[in-house]
Amino acid sequence: MPLAVAFTAPESVEIVEEAERPPGAEEVRVRTLYSGISAGTEMSAYRGTNPYLNKRWDLERRLFIADPAQSQIEYPVTGWGYEEAGEVVEAGSSVSDLPAGTLVYGSWGHRSSVVLDAAYVRERILPDGLDPLLGIFSHIGATALNGVLDASVRLGETVAVFGLGVVGQLVAQMARLSGARVIGVDMLPERRQVALDLGTHLVLDASEGDSATAVKDLTDGRGADICIEASGSYRALNEAIRACAYTSRVVALGFYQGEGRGLFLGEEMHHNRVTIVTSQIGGLAPELQHRWDRLRLVHTVMQLAADGDLQLASLITQVRPAVEAADLFRLVSEHPERVLQAVLDFRSL
């Protein structure tokens, strides 16, 4: 029987069995090799802070409705996760172009195997020579790239990245590839060092207090041309607003939880005419939608990795057998100083 990771209650993780079925004519079975843990969206389900747990998303009106009785996520939550890499092990009767052993990436949750539509898999074959372990970055990398596109980085500009977790590290690399001078801001020395090692020009210690003043000092008093907040902290978002130049842009890329404490919109945002752009992987900037879609984001990230332009291996700090999922989720939640990208290894299941 296939096995999957389930959140049975807030901060409670178990390995459970799932039903198995043969692939249909136009489907394939994929055996999971690796599955990455997202320290943002996914941890909100692990911790119990995700708004879908106590509200209903009204798709037609695009509003969250305070209706706990009709919440769209309930425990147990099984197979959460969207950073997977695997190999085809069985194909349906009408599929001849995806032989066993074909390496693929995508989003199918923390489960040992899955049946997928062959059309989905054909569009997500791992580039030749790329380590399957790096396939887990396809979705989280697309999230970061979408944020950089929303930022509209121009050659020679200064970009300040607040929060140097996995998304922030990817954003910093992509902003530098776009021709920007990049300043990274984080409280954790381990993450600041990784950013420097991967090419970020300067880093600031957010725990020292006034990062905005430091950014202004580094830019002749002007401020950053663009600030990208990638941690999901309201206080960091407020500091990103403060660090921006007059009439410049802040990209809010983090997944913010609960009440917005520490956010003072009547101060620098109001007086400096700062534009706040929300970046979310469910959509792209209107001016890009005729050329870009989510699949192009994914393909671009994987090709940048295959070409060696995007450094991903250094972001992986923990690889544990999938049976140790409970311990690994606890580590991600409680010790961010020890973890960047955590990965569950499903090869032994």
C-alpha cells in the first residue's frame, strides 16, 4: 500500500496508508524519490494557522468567509506538500513515451507513489543531468521567480531581500541574475552566510534593529529601488517598506498569518508613496499573462538549475527518511537556524 504523511492535528504527524489503484489508459504511476517541506504555506497547516482551517474561501467572490463549520481543510490533512521528484514505474495502456525510470518533478504531496495524468508528467520531465534531488525546487522556485517578475527588476538597481529562507535565497540569486545589486536581510547568521556564499553582495543582521536605516546608508540615503519581503513576517514587511526609496516598490511574497501586528501603514508607506505588490503563485502580473504562465515559471527554474545559473544544492540542509517525518517537521518548525530546505527521502518505502 502507498504511504503518505498526514497531519492528524496541529503539530502532530503520522505515516498512514493510502488506497492504491492501477493507472488508467492515459495515466502513469510515479514512485516518489524526494519530497521537500515548505517552511511557509505547508507549515501553516502543520501549526494550525492556515486560514482554510477556520474560514471558507468563496471562489466566486474571492473572499474568505468566517464560517468555521464550512472550513475547507480539516484534520487529518493527508499528503500535503508540493515539492516532489520521482520516477515513472508503470504506464497506462495508451502511454508509450514515458518508460519506466523516466525522472520527473511536480506537486503531488508527501506520498510514496501517485497516479498522475500522463499529460501532466510529460511537461515535467527532469532536464538531462540534473540531480533528481533538485527537482523538488520546481514549485518553490516558480514562487520565487514569480516574485522577481512582479518586482520588475532593472539592470543596476538595488534590491533588498528581507528573509533569507529558501524563497529569499532563490529571490536573491534571481535578482542578481537580473542585474541587480542585492542586499540580504535576516536575523540568522547561518542564512546570511549562505546568501553571501551564493553571491548576494551584502547582508544585514535584522536582529540589530534598524535595517531600513542601514539600507538607506548603503544607497546614499536613497533607499532600495525594490524591496522583496520573503519571510511572511509583518514586522519584516514594515521594515521593507521603510527601506524603500521614494515612490518605489515592495513585493510582499511571504504568506502572512493572522493579525498584521507591527505594520504601520500610515508612516513611511503613506509619506513615501510606496507601492505594495502582492505576489502569489496562483496568478501572474496582468502585463505578463499573455506570455507567462505557471508552467513557464517552472520550466525556467529547472533550466536555470540545469545550466548552473541557479545554485540549489547548497540550500538543502536536511535529508531524512520519510518515516522520520514527524521529527523533521518539528525541526523545521522549532529550529529555523538549523534548516533551510528539508527533504523527505521516500526511496526506502
